[in-house]
Amino acid sequence: MLVVSEEVREAIEARRPVVALESTIIAHGLPRPRNLRVARELEAVVREEGAVPATIAVLDGRPRVGLDEEQLERVANEDGIRKLGHRDLPLAVASRASGATTVSATALLAALAGVRVFATGGLGGVHREWTVTQDESADLGLLARTRITVVCAGVKSILDVPATLQRLETLGVAVAGYRTGRFPGFYLSDSGHPVDWTLESPGQVADVMRAQDSLGVPESALIVANPVPQEDQLDPALHARVLAEALDACAAEKVTGQAVTPFLLDHLVRHTDGASLSANLAAVRGNVRLAARIASAWTGE
């Protein structure tokens, strides 16, 4: 059932670099028509670095790894595009639904297609007040059993960052900072928490990937935490104030479950006059470029 585009399939077979890209940012993370412009821009960044982009989505019940222009436009502009985690994939296939893939669904489909490197903005993680809500992103469990390298800007700062790092350790998911000893905070270059390992180049990342395979360790992911440049990050004081206000508003309006994350992110965008969105996009661009360089080092190009 998995449909791999001809360009992506040929690149995989020829061992040329390929970078998987999620589609949730296109369908649900940005307003129209900016979402389509960004989708095209991110694919262009991958190509500039000599790699092949593989944007992933489900269209009419067919999981697709690599989208053509018409398919990309559908994800960006079509009403009713669902948001699909990996647990939703069988339901979407059986009902012939169309949906944008989250980190967990993108990572799974990329791995099934043979794509080893995936770029995204920020991972999901353990939510605040986890002891009460038991709310944890499906990203973490999926990455614990999927051999893929994920380049991200840490986890969303609306989450419980130290609890997420502890959970990744418990699950056996390797985490390394890219040219930093600090774990990035999505909108912020530094979440306030350290990482145990630092990698300095795409070649070093590729060496770790090869070591994963050579050692025969469990099929878990490698998280490469790439901080947003300091000049592009959201002002830390503004971030702290607006996030506190967003959390208070969330509690006051009794927002729960899957509605919490979009509520908080929307609040941040509106109450920072779009600065949080600009930081988000700066992080994604940097992650996509680094992922393409890692994919090239991995394939030897």
C-alpha cells in the first residue's frame, strides 16, 4: 500500500541522499497560502544541498513518500485533511481518507520506505502535569522502535522538557546536541537542560548511524537536536511571559487532550505578534538543511 515516488525510489536504490519531511506543518501548522510557499521552500532547501526531498502524506487512503506538485497543493489547500499519527494510518487507509502526517507517522512511513533521515521542527513529548493527565506524545514510543535519524529543534517548549528527556532515556532513544551541549527549546536555542553528547559535523552523525547498525542495538532512533540560531530565537523573556499566560488560559478554558497543543501554539503566535512562528520556521529551515547534509554524509556523497 505504500506508494514511493519514482524520484525517491530511484534515489534510495542508487543510495543517493533522501530527506523525509512531515506534512502536518503544511496542512495544520501554517495559514494559507503561506503553507504552500513554505512547503516548496523546504523541498528546495533539500535540493540545494544535493538531496532528494520526500514529503510524506496520506492521500485517498494511500500513504505516499514523495509528493508531486499537485499532491503538495492538495495537502496545503484541500479542506478536510486530517492529522494522522502512526496509530491512525490503518484507519486512514481502510477509509480512504486523506491526511497530513505527524512526526510519528512520518518517521514510520519513512523507515518503511528505506529513508533514514527525517527533518522536522520540534518533537512531541511529555505534557505538563503528566502525573495527572498521563498525556504523552506518541512520537516517543514510536521513535523507541524505529531506526531513523530525526533532526529537530528539541521538543516544543509548551511541554515538560526535563520529563521528556528522562522519558527518551528510559525508552533508550539516543539524543545528541548538534554543536551544543544544551538541549534546544524549539523557539529557544537553550531549553535550560544539558545533553550528554555533542556531535560537531554531519560526518559524525553519519558515523553514529553506522555504529547503530554495526552494533545491532535495538531499532531505535537517533535524535539530533539542532538549536535555532540565537539571532532567530524568540525573545526568552517574551516567551516565558506569553507561555505562562497561555497555560493559565488553557486551564481557565478547561482545554484538554489533543486540543491542548494547538491551543497553546496558537496563543503563542497571536500574543507574540507572529514572532513565535518566525522562530519556528527558522528552526525548521535549519533542520532541513542539516538533515540534507547528514543524508549526504550517510550515503557517502
